[in-house]
Amino acid sequence: MDRSALPETAFLAPDGANRAAVEALFAQASNLLLDLAGGAAARPPLRLDGRFVDAEIPQRPRPEGEILGGLRELLEDAMNPAHPGYIGHMDSLPSTFSVIGAMAAAAANNNLLSLEMSPSLSRLEVALMRQLAKLFGLPAGAGGVMASGGSLANLLALGVARNRAFDVAESGLCGQSAAPLLFASEAAHGSLQKAAMVLGLGRAAVVAVKSPRDRLCPRALAVAIAAARDDGKAPFAVVATAGTTVTGAIDPLAEIAAVAGEAGLWLHVDAAYGGALIFSRRERHRLAGIDLADSVTFNPQKWLYVAKSCALCLFRRRDDLEQGFRSPQPYMADAGGFTNLGELGPQGTRSAEVLKLWLTLQHFGHSGIAALVEGGQDLAARFRDGLARRPTVEICDAGDSNLVCFRPRDAADSVVASLQAELLRRGFFLSQPPYRGRRWLRIVALNPYCAAAEVAAFFAALDASL
Amino acid sequence: MDRSALPETAFLAPDGANRAAVEALFAQASNLLLDLAGGAAARPPLRLDGRFVDAEIPQRPRPEGEILGGLRELLEDAMNPAHPGYIGHMDSLPSTFSVIGAMAAAAANNNLLSLEMSPSLSRLEVALMRQLAKLFGLPAGAGGVMASGGSLANLLALGVARNRAFDVAESGLCGQSAAPLLFASEAAHGSLQKAAMVLGLGRAAVVAVKSPRDRLCPRALAVAIAAARDDGKAPFAVVATAGTTVTGAIDPLAEIAAVAGEAGLWLHVDAAYGGALIFSRRERHRLAGIDLADSVTFNPQKWLYVAKSCALCLFRRRDDLEQGFRSPQPYMADAGGFTNLGELGPQGTRSAEVLKLWLTLQHFGHSGIAALVEGGQDLAARFRDGLARRPTVEICDAGDSNLVCFRPRDAADSVVASLQAELLRRGFFLSQPPYRGRRWLRIVALNPYCAAAEVAAFFAALDASL
């Protein structure tokens, strides 16, 4: 092929001929990223005055310096989760080795679609999913697959549960007389409604069960299942949540497992956020019962600090996944007993996101992750204590994980919004989720660079803003 | 938070305190990747003797040198698409700037879920999708969203088409009396069956229409639609393919658009592969009619050399996407008229895959991409010519794009498999898709480092192996 119309550094030549030039470009880019991340404390956690984004595709190659300048502008105007005052979302600053993993996955550009297109990396994914299944207490025969985000992991679990319950993979849901229903807490994640919509069940198929303090009530669940059956509906799954989006609540998993088991329903645990607690001996009791799940969603892209996307779905019986979802791709060579991973999830082509996870686990070890998770819990406790000492604020807090919500007592939503903006001006980025009819300020206490000094500064800022 | 249980380089400190150490680690990792990519020609394109993969999670942090050693082993045993003899799959070696983009997206770790979590990057995605929609000839009001892989892009398009035709987002498909059907060529991608399964339509909802030489026959399509209606079924969509997986065939898009329009059906064009031709003035005529589509899948992760995953779905009327798929995530702050992108696709959390695409487009320009695409077409022509001069091989070739399949005449499948293995031993990696009942060897001619010398060497290897 004639490459003369392309910049010299378009690709790295397989004989290394242009290696020096590509290396220099990598070094420039790497420096830019190190400058930005290493200077994160000097930029606000969120800028509201972002520049205009020009997406015009140039006719001819643009000079590299110009391109990197454009990249710098985009990143300066991006959210800045590395700022010590960033306590707004479940999206943390990334682990160093997950950035390396992202670069490695892109450079290797293997495809987890098939074993032939990613021999070592497909095997790594299968083996690592088994390890994680073991960590969650799932029995031999358990395993799973990665997915680009928790919404897809939940979609996969519910797809398997649906196909297993109604045998509709081939013929579809039309003509199904009884409407399939799944049950979850009122505080369960919106991706369940999305999954139900995508799966052809309809958003209304998600029954929101009464959940005092955001925890699914097992008795109310049993009643709701029985009532649905009396009503001619077809319950097929229960979704328990370990770490709700707004208050971080964890459902009573063991009790819910008992109800689901009694009713013969699939139990999916959405531990996208809270699953990280399993790494801490001190904290894992909060997940007691997760080993009874039929499937588990877990997002290392949240509390495990792995650069996104990095999510996965584990199955108690990996065979359920094979039998309940496998979509043969006839154009792929068979892989001698190894099911090509592209047949097992909603995606086909996937990059080696497993590398980011594997590298981070190697670098942190169990002990390092435990320290981070426990540190997050302790940090949340500090915020809770400080808030509890301020009678003018109202706290809404499950106490299960490192999320704390509050608002000025009896304030209008507009006051909450102004308070968020004022705190942002003072260097603290909190999110403001609508929740049970009102707007709250939410602290997600997972920033490893948010320590005692930052907590003190936060309360000074809060007191000055209230 | 107490970070003493963690390695010093676990994160890059936001005040740059440990920058030197992280920079050194990045340099080591970057060198490793440059060594591997710059030495790709010296490693086989695919190794069949991969080492055992150990996925054990260590109790304590592992030394960084050891971790990088493990990464090196994994990548040495990975598929090697940068080898000049790699002509096996649509997965190319990555553009330099897409590797930089992957690193940048991971380092920034923004979330395309919401505007607040990725202000500049969400805007970039929307703006770039508009530019691409324009390039494909879609009218004002067109736009789209990125998805992690073409399977998800096809799923999204068909989900929108389904919801629009049957209004089932809320209530689901149960009770739908007439079975929804979609029509595609016999050679259409397996992700359509998967999407139909996921969407609750069932795999059987995909009607494979007669497709001489892998091109969907418009007359047969019209007949199939009419017959299905007579049979009480509910046709709702036609999927045309621009670049089939095995022979690279492109359906007659304009004629199919006429049939779909006449029948009042949604027209989706799966241009995951062939969409790249739009960048070449010489080649784009092959896509004539794509501007009539209601939706288009396009995967820059294939013929645009962007590191995976990088795929997208464009909509003629972006409103169809908003109205047909939007799943409000109530916990997110509203974004003042900007629909948070996490509400518009099957994914929620997404990384800024748009950066890889944007950077590559800036670096290559229209002209560079055109040169690559035309180079691929010319390379395929060379292979075709050489094969045509060998009477002992049978060619199966649509001639529309840069895929060429062949097999030894009257050979058993096992002979084809042996030939593949022999060519691999000689440094050429071809895939061996099953196709119309037999096994073929497939050349995907997109390797920018496969030139006249490699083609000559390939034919020498082939002649020695036949």
C-alpha cells in the first residue's frame, strides 16, 4: 500500500522504521496527560465555561502539534475527577495501571470476539472472571464475561434470565400470554428499566417493590410476587441491589435470596458499585448472601478505580450463559471447545478491557484494594459526622457504603442547586440527584486524595455557603 | 484517605508529587508497547503455542517490573495484526493517534453518560456524529451516538425501529398479535440475529432474503415482505448491508431503499465495514443510496484503523433516537436541553471513545483516509488477479470491497484448514470462515504494510503450499 498521503507517524511500522518519530509523539502526548493529571488540583473539578467544540474533519492531515493542542483544550474543559475536591460521582480518577492497560489494549488491538483474534486475552478474561466468581463465593462452574458498562451487564443477566424462563431466544415474546415481570427495589438503577425496554418486556415490566430506606423489603417482595401471580402475570426475576445510586444502600441479600428461591425466580444482584466491598474482610459482611445469586453485575470502573469502561457479569452456572444467550456467529472458526466470547454477550467485537482490570489487581493486590475500600468507608463516616453536627442540614444516608446525601432543611430545590454551584466555586464538586421528589447534594467518598484536610476545608466551605 | 498500603504509583497525585515515578512507569510501559509494535514483523502474526494464563489476584501489590513482564507475555501471545503478513480479519493495526486517544480517554476518565460528567467530550461526540451524518448525505436534523461495537449499534437501530413501529417501549411485546419481522440478505451479519434475540423478537424474526452473490435482491425483498404480510406477520424493518463479513458485498442500497420506502419500513444500513468507502471520491459510488437510510451503522474500528472499540449509529432524524429509545435516568441532573448521551443508547457509562476517532480523523484527514481506503481496494485487486491466474483455486468474491475468498478447487474442508495452517507457518495469517456450506480462506486487504513485495511473497507461499 502507498502510504505517502499519510503522516509519517500514522502507524508504527512493524519493522520499527519510524519508531523514533512515534516514540517522540507518544512522549509528547504522555507529557500532556501527565501535566494535566499532575496539575489537576490547580484546575477546577468542573468547568462551566467550556469552549466551543469544532468537530470538522480536515481535508488534509493537520500538524501534530495542532492536534495535541486541540486535545489539550478538550481535556482542560473535561470533568476533572482527579481534583481533591471532586466528590461528586462514582467515576474516580483512574489507577495508573489501568491507563497503561488502556494504552496496551489499543496498541495490541486484539478482538475479544474470538479466541483466534485474542488468544491470550480471551483466556485471561475467562480465567479472571472465574477468580472473581470465586471471590464472590460462587461455586465451581461459575464464570462470566466482561461488558462495556454495567447497563450491558444488567441487560445480559436479565436476557439470560428471560430466555431461561420463557424459551424465547428463537421465537420471541409475541404470543407470550402472561406478561413477564421482574422485581427490584424502588431505588434500583434505571438501567433495569432500560434493559426491560430493550429486551422487549417493556419498562413497565420492572415492579418497584417498597423499599424503606432504599432497601428492598423481603416481605413486601414476597407479597408483590404472589400478587402478580394472582393477577396472571409471569414473574421471572428478582434484582437485588448492592449499592444504590443515590444513597449507596445494600439490599438484605440473603433474605431476598430466600424469597427468590422460594418463588423459583432468578436472582440477579446488581453490585455494580458495592461489589468492591468483597475485597475487604472488614466490610464484606455487607454483601452476605451474594454467594446465593444466579448472576452478579460488578463494575471495577467505579470503586476499583479502573479506567472505564470496565464491567462484568458473573453467572452462578456459566452454562446458563452458554445456553441462555449464546448467539453463534457462523463466520468464525470454531475454537475447539472454547466458546468465543463474542457469542456470549450483547457485544461482538470488544477490546481487551480485561487488561486494565488485571493490571490494576496486580498492582494494588487484595490488600491495596481493601485499604481503598475501607478508606472510602471511613471518609464517608467523616462526612456523615460533620453533617450530623450541623442541625440546619438534613441527611439521607443508608449507611451501607460511602455515599452521603444531604440538603439544607426545608429548602427549595433551587436553594440546593445554588448551594451546589457555590460549593463548586469553592472547589468542591458534589452531584445533585433528584431523589424521592426533592433535590439533594450527594457525596461519593472515593477520592483517594480527599483526606482530613479536604474534609475540613469542605465543611468550612459549606458553612460559608449555607 | 490513607494510601500507605498502596504502591507509590497507584495514582498520579493531583499536585504532581509523584509525577517522576509515574512518568518513569509510563515510559517503561510505552517502551514495551513500542518494542512489541515496532518488532511486529519479527513475531508471527498468530501464535498457536500461547503460555498458560494465570489470573490469580495477588494478596499484596506485585512489583511493577514483574507486572510489566506479565503484560509482555500476554501481548507476545496475542494476535499480531501489525505483522505485514496479517491479512486475516477486519481488525487492523491501530492508528497511532487512536492509541493516544485511548490513553487520553482513560487518563481523563470522563463518563459520556452525562454532560456534567464529560462536558467537552459529550459535545464533541454530538458534533462529530453530525459531521459524519453529513458525510453520509443524511439531511439536517440527522445525528447519532457512539456504541462500543457494531453489534450494539445494530441493536440500537433495530430497537428504535421496533419501538417506533409498535410502541412497545413501555408495555413490551407480549400481547402483540402479529410477529414483527425484519428482512436482510442471507449474507447479513450475525449480530442481526443476536439483536433480534435480545430485543425479544427472537432470532426467527430475521428473514434471510435471497441474495445472489451475497447482494440482497430488491425484487425478492419486495416479494418476501408481501408474503409475510399475507401470512399475518408484521414487517417493520429492512437491513441492507454495505460490506458483508465474508465477501465484502454491498447491497444495491438505492433499490432497496425504494422497496423499503414503498412498503413503509425502516431502512437500516449496516455499513460497519463498507462505510469507510464514503471517504473516497473514487469509491463512494458503491454506497449510492446510503443517504436514503433511516439509520446507519459505521465502525471506524475496522477500515478507519481506529483502535477498538469505536462504532456508531447515525439516524436520519435524530429525533427518532430521542423518541424511540430515550430511557430517562432520573438520578442525573438535567442538562438544559442537551439530552445526556447515556439515555440514548444501550450503554449507560461510556468512555470517551470519540477521542480515538476525532484524533485519527485530524491526523489522517479526508485525504489520508481516502488513500488508505483506495489502497485497500487496490491491494485486493492484486490478490484477486494473482488468484485468478491460478486455475487450481476457486475464488468467491463480490468485488465491491477489499475482501477476497478462495479455496483449492474441489478440496475438502480439512484441506483448506491445513492450507491455512501452512500459510500461517510461512508468515501469512488468513481467516477461514465457513461460508455457504464450505470452508474458505479469506483475505482482508487492509494492512497498510502489506505491499507488492508481501503480495509476491504470499503467492510464493501459496504455490509452495498448494
